[in-house]
Amino acid sequence: MKFRKYAAIALLSLMALPAFAQDFIAGIPRNETLIIQGTPQQNADWFNLWAPGGGAAANLNGLQQLTTDTLWFINPEGGKDAWQNALASEPPHYNADFTEMTVKLRKGIFWSDGIEFTSDDVVYTVQTQIDHPGMAWSAPFTVNVASIENPDPQTVVFHLKKPNSRFHTLFTVRWNAAWIMPKHVFEKAADPLSFNNNPPVSLGPYQLQSYDKGGNWTIWKLRDDWQRTSIGLAAAQPPEVKYVVYRAAGNPEARVIEQRNHNLDVINDMAPEGMFSIMRDSKSTASWLKGFPFAHPDPTLPSVLFNTKKAPFDNKDVRWALALLIDIREVALGSYRGAANIAALATPPTGSAPDDYYAPMQDWLTNFELDTGSRSSQIANMVRSQWADQIPTDPAKLQRTFGFGWWKKDVEAATELLQKAGFKKSGRQWMKPDGTPFTIRLQVEGDAIPTLARAGTVIAQQWTQAGIATKVDVAGPTNGQRLSTGDFETAIYWSIETWGGHPDLSFFLDSYHSEFIKPVGQIQPPRNLQRWQDPRLDQLIERNRSIAFDSPDVAKLGQDFLKLAVEEMPMIPLMAYNKFAPLDTTYWTNYPSADNPYSASGPNWSNIRYMVVGLKANPDAPKP
């Protein structure tokens, strides 16, 4: 039986610590200090972000945000100045068939210990990771690089094994990228995989001052020679932030209290009701959007990830059945209190994606045996009374803000798909083909990302009600490690992140090639956490590598990928990652916003370095 799957639903959604008395900031002027929400570090002495687990450790302690650097950055908010040269002095130069890439480096950049940065560091970074499988960027370097040479201190030439017009993106930061290693430090280490790199030398404008061995805080200080960094060379004036503190700030409720007491300038993420409360009550809080839903729409796609190397999730009929047992309205209301931008395609509906993909593909989705009935007003009416003056009524604006549509819940169709896959129902319980109960473990990170934890709870309830007993597995700090090694069945997380302001999907798509697939138990290189493997997928990726980054064919290839992802459903796209990240203006102003998108504002984004040096001291701040 054929069935209609899609309904165009434009969903509108919906103990403070006495920081100044704590020993770790004693003697640091509060009006020179930016305090950012971090996360507890499991191994606080570890500062090697090139080794396994290092990237996760550096995610929210300031290491990759303040001390690292690479060749280029791209602003995920887009715009005419999205591309930024960092260690490179200009964009990459490819030969005609994209088998060679030449990079010119800036002069006058130094590591924090006084050693000059040169092309030797770039060569060492690539070769060391090729020579040591398991390092963060070993797999893509090994697959791509035939040889590398540096004819002079400011020139690097990459000879590639095959054409790849996207090779430069390995060194292009949107969130992170292949960070350059300090050759003069690591070459003295017996093993770069076990070397803790403590203390780390910095290539950025800040360097380590001190840290808590219990992993609760890390303090970074502006370098005396901050001008000798890629940011310093381009700066018009000195940064006003002299110290940056990343510190654990408790659960989502505690973060609200901390910011109300002006002990936390930047919150990474919080529950929507906390955001709504603080925006209603606080006169000192800024946000990305001035009005509801206030959140920053990250170019990241939270989804239900399937471990496609574990049965029965290797069967697309099972994956599709689970998708059709989800009511996205309940997920949007339960996770984001309605403030969700839903997504049926395998790309977040942010940045340029609505114009490049969502609007052009509506007809294709409709013709994919779809139902075009709209339900946007149902959700809008649920929250309109609270934010009546901020909720659009124009259907086009509703689509742009809250999503173009999602799959219609269809229990009958899901039943047919499960039966086709050999499942049978015994009473209210679905049984697998081998006669055992069909149960699911649905992994979430927990309080660190409250919206996604709640989405997991809602989906687990829906699947359980449908006869598939589902248990929410809160992974906490081990979430990243378990996802990367395949220690999960299903998970609420993301494996799709885009450049944001550019239609090219290579930021995640290139890593989806089957050449990067690792067996369960081994670390899967970012970002194909579901280990999806398909010859058609490989062909699309290889075609994308053979055309220029700015080719008009990029969006067409992107649409071909999105169609394949709809057909195979290797993950169930849910929504854009709307991040509730309030910013306290008591001590600092000039935070980036939708009206002034000069940088990403999330403290786990490496782009935040541009925000940190762009902040202005509030002249009305309390005096120390």
C-alpha cells in the first residue's frame, strides 16, 4: 500500500555561586573579565585537542576558542564578509584539476612562547596526523594527501591523491577545523597521542593562566604580545577583555540564577522557559533575536540518529516506520515550548538553506506521495497569547521562522513497514523477526542540552505508546565518546552541520564518504555518526569534490543528496538547533546579534574569539 507521509506544517512554537568571592578569580578585576559557561572537564590536565577525546574536552573550556588557529574562518551567519583569512594571507589556490592546493601564510605570527609560526608547523601537523591513526584529523589527511612540501616559511603546497575542490575546508573554521600543531613542542613528545600538552602554547590572543584540577574552571589571560596573532594583525585596537573564565555553572536553572546575579556573562544553552523568564524580567540581558523566540538558530540539525551498523536500524523500512510514529507538534512543544524551526530535510532550515533547498524542494516533497495539509495555526494559537506582539501571521514568515513542514504521523503506514521488515505485534508489543520484543535505547546528553533531552523524552514516549518500549539513556559527559565509537542504538544529536550562509554541504557531506567508515568500537571520524554507507552517496560526494566551492552546481548536488536522505532516512531530521544563549550586558556590550552578526555567539564555537575581542566594556558597570 502506498501512503502519504508529509504534511506541510509550518510550526510556530513555543543557587547562585558567589563568583567574586571564589579563590579562582581572586585578584582578577571583574570589569576586565568575561565569564562564560563551560562544562566540567573529566581530565582537566589534558590540553591535547589533536588526540582522541581532546576535541570534546576543549569544547567548553576555552582551549579551542581562544588558543588555537588554522588557515581560514567562515562566519556561519554568512554575509559578504563571511570568509576570513586567519593564518593564511589569502584564499587557497588550486590547479586546474583540483589535485594541488597552494597556501600562502601570514608573516609575523608567533606562538605564545616566542617561537615564530611558519609553514613547518603546517607540514608537521598534517604529516604527524597521517603517521598516527586515531588523531583527530588523521583520516581525512590520509585519504587526501599524497605529499606536502613547504618551499619557504610562508608557502605550503599540498599534492592530493585525487581531485578535491573542498580540501581547503579541512582548514576552514565554521565551528572547528584542523588546528595547527606547534611543531617545536610536539616533536619533543615521545607519543603525540598520549602527550597531555600541558601547559599549552597558544597561537591565539589568549593563553592559559590557571585551571582547576577538578575540572570546574579554566582562566585565560590576554597575551602581552597579542598583536602577534592572526587576530592581532587585523585588529584596529586592543581587546578590552583581559581575562576569559570558562566555568561550570550547574544545571539550566542554576545558570539563570547565575546570570541574574551577574556572575555569568555568557550562557551556552538553557531551557526555553528559563530564556523566556529572563527576557521578560531582566533589563540587562541581550539575545540574538530581539523578540520571540530570542534564540540563535545554529546551522546544526538535531535528529534521531540511527546506528545503521546495528540491526534492525540497518533496515530503512524500520527507520521510516519510526519516523512515521512521531508527532512533531508534540516534540516541538515538549522540547522548545513551541519555539522550534522544524526540518524534514537533512539540512538545517537556517542561513541560506530556505532559499537554496526548502522552498525549491517543496514540490518534490509534495509529489513524494505527500499530504500538503497545513497545521501551523494549531501550534501558533497555543503560544500566541504569550507573545502576541511578536508572532508573525504571514504564512511566509511563519515558514522562515518555524519551518516549512514535516512528516505526517501515520500509524497505519508504520505498521505496514514494520510488517514488511518481518516484525509482528503481540498484543500491544512489537516483536522482532527473531521473536524477541522490539525495544530501543534512545541516548541523550542530558542537562548540557536540555531541549534535546526533552525531545528524546517525548519521542521515547511516542514510540513506547506505539508498542516499542523505549528507554531514554542519559549519557552525560560520555555522550561524545559513545557516539563516536558507535556505543548507541539511537540518539538525539546531530551529524549534520552546514556552513550556514553558503549552499555547499561539504562541511558535513565530505566526511560521509564510505572511505571514512570505521567498525563499531573504533572512533568514527566526524561527522557520520550513524555510519551511513551507500554507493550513491559516495558518487554525490565525489561529484561535489570535482566542482568549485562557488559553482552554481553546488545547490543542485545538494538537492540530490537531500532526496537520497529522504528516501533512505539514515537519521530523522527534527529541527534547527535553536540555542537559548542569553548575554548579560552588566559588564560587556556589543555582543553579536541578528542585527549585527559579526560573529557566532555560542561559547563552544571557535568563532567566539571574534566576539571576545569585539566586546566593549560597559561604562556603567559596577566599579571593582
